[in-house]
Amino acid sequence: MASHSAGEIPGMSLSPDLAALEPALEHSWRIFPCAPRDKNPLLTDWPRRASSNADVISRWAEKYRACNWGVACGPESSVFVLDVDGERGENSLRSLVEQHGTWEKTLTASTARGTHFYFQYPAAETIIRNSASKIGAGIDVRGRRGYTIIPPSTHPSGTTYQWAGEPQVAPAPDWLLESITSAARPIIEASEIGILPEGCRNDGLARLAGALRRKGKSRTEIESELLAANLRRCRPPLRDDEVRKIAGSIMRYAPGGLDPLEAAWQATQSGGSNYERFLALAVHLQKQRPGQAIALPLERIAGFFKAHWTTVSRYRMKAVAEGLLDPAGEYIAHRRAGSYRCSEMLTKMLTSGLVSIVTPSEQAKSPLVSITPSEQALPLVSTTQVTKASERENFPPASVQNWMKLRSQAWEPPTFVDLGDGWKKFQEQYARA
């Protein structure tokens, strides 16, 4: 069972219209409000502010009328979720169960297109990361730093999420945990490249329309291309009037200009290490597409850095391992590209000024962390600046410490560096602050 923060006692004082949230509170899940008929959190720091306190939840319900609700998955709530989406996901799950022969009955929720299966988060040494179609086509996983929408929320289509299955949350089968924690991301089949399923159709066609507009295409030409792409790529196709509406909306933009990746690169501030610039590039791309997956084509990004694509691949793998980027789609091998989402922590870190490199002129103005001679190649970090930024952003010390550790690893080459006594002293000093 998950532990609660100081002074937080769950209780069951919810109003009747929130009765569907009681299963979440019974399991001590930490939940938070999301936009009505949407999946976007209404709290800017939901991983930290999510709560299992019924009084806090009731106040949120009063403030955010008709809101949806999300559960913060991971060890803090002692739960992770298997999201089986549509017929494609059902077929994948059926094939996996037939292959391994075991399945656990557990608490589930029906969604607009599929089912959420809730499982107990495993022992502390096991990390469940967020993934999309990693263990099978149409099967997503929400674990550490992830969330999923729960009943009585309403899908954009108008469908209401409903609890189903067993009332208890069961441990996941061993084979499922093994698949989630060790399976390589599947390579998308050639026949599936470019296919736009429900939930991706409008966005995919809008991106195509933008690319055509940058090439100077007219409205008639864009409509023709989109209608053909709709029939060829969308599953199922959109109505023709919806496609023409997408074409019309893109005509607001003047022809020419930079594509989204080029624009994000130009917006990325120079300075710092290449790894930092890669992270900043991802954040700028995410700002252009809030709530949507972003594409990170390795070879194109490597061209910006004037480096080999394998170097950018290491940056990407490092960001995923640190929980800063969440995989959001299949990897397309021949394009060396995949889809990702920036974690809340990454966006917060790179926009808050939490960490900065102290220039020689600043060293005399601000006390520095003591370091050993072997650490002289590492950046000198102002504890004063970090503390001020932490207080300004209301960021917990643990997050600052994690970022400091990551920040020290950002220098070339992108490999792990042992900070030794200097890092330990910083931890001790900041823990007392």
C-alpha cells in the first residue's frame, strides 16, 4: 500500500457525484484533476501535487467543475497501468497470453476504445517506465512519472470511463513484468509506416498540410494531397469536410519558412553541452505540440550538431533512461526516428533556471560547492543560484539533486561521471538547507 505525505489521511468524505473515485482512494492512489473531456493536467506540478486526501480532492472538484481525473502511476501510488487500445491492442494481448499461458484477473476500466488494466507496482528495485507499443502493437504502459485517466472521466468522444473487472489490484504476471522491463522496442513494419490511427489522424494531416504550405502549395493543391492521404493513411478515413477544414486552417500561414525542427533548433539557446542543447531542442518541439508526441529524427538532428547520428542516439537513450523523455510510438529503423514526449520534469528543469554554469566573473560573487582536484573538469555550480531557483519554482530538494546529478553527466563524452566527495558534500549541504 502506498504511503502518504505528512498530515495526509485519505478518508472517504467524497460527495455522491465523486463516488466513482472511491476505488482510487481505497487503493491509496494519488490523483489529480485534468481538463474536462481531455487528458491535460490542470496542475502544473501534478507529479508532486497529486493527492489521495479526500478533502483535497473535493476542493479540486469544487474548483474545477466537470473535470476529468488522472492517477499518478508509479511507486508512490503502488500501481502501473496496461493500456490496451482498440482491436489492435486486444489482438496483441490475446497473442501474448496465448504465448505465455497465464493472466491475472485485476481491476480494470473501460475506455472509449479499449481497456486499462491496473496492476500492483513491483518491488523497489524494478522500474516500470512509460512506453508505447513496446510489448505489442496497441499496448501502452504507464509507470513511473506517467499517468492515466480514470473513471468517472469523460473521453473527448463523450464516452464515460467505467470501472470493471475485479475490485482488487493484482500483481502482474512475471512474464508481463519481464516483457515491460527488458523487451526491445519493436520496429514498425514497412506496411504500417505512415498509417494514422484514430487519435492521430487530424494531427498527422495537419503536419502534412504544414509541410505542403511551406513549399508554397495553394489551397486547391493542399486539399487534393490531403484527401488522397486521408484515404491512403487514415484508419478509418476522416470525412471529406473535415479534411478540407484542415486545409483551410493551414492557409493562415504564409508560404515558406522553417519546418518545426528547424524552428525549434533556432529557438534553442547556444551554450552548455551538446546534450543540454538536445534536451532543449526536445522541449521546444514539445511546446509546438503540447500534449502530442514529437518526432526526433536522429540524422537530421545530427546535422545540426555536425556530428554522427550515433552520438544523438546516445543522447536520446540517456534522456529515456533518466525519465526525461518517454517513448510514445514505434521506432522506424530505416528513418532512424521515433516518437517521444517530454516529461514534466524535463520541461520544468530547462525553463526554470534551476541549474546554471558559473562563469569566472561570477565565481567571486557566489559560494561554490567544494570539489576535489580530480573534479576540476566538471562544471562549477552556484548553490546560491540553485537554492533561489528552487524556492522560486517550489521544487523539492530531491528533484534538484537528481537534476544536479544529471547536469554533471551532460558534459562530453556523455558517460557517467563519479562526483565523489564533492557531490556528497553538495547533497549534505542542500539536504540541510
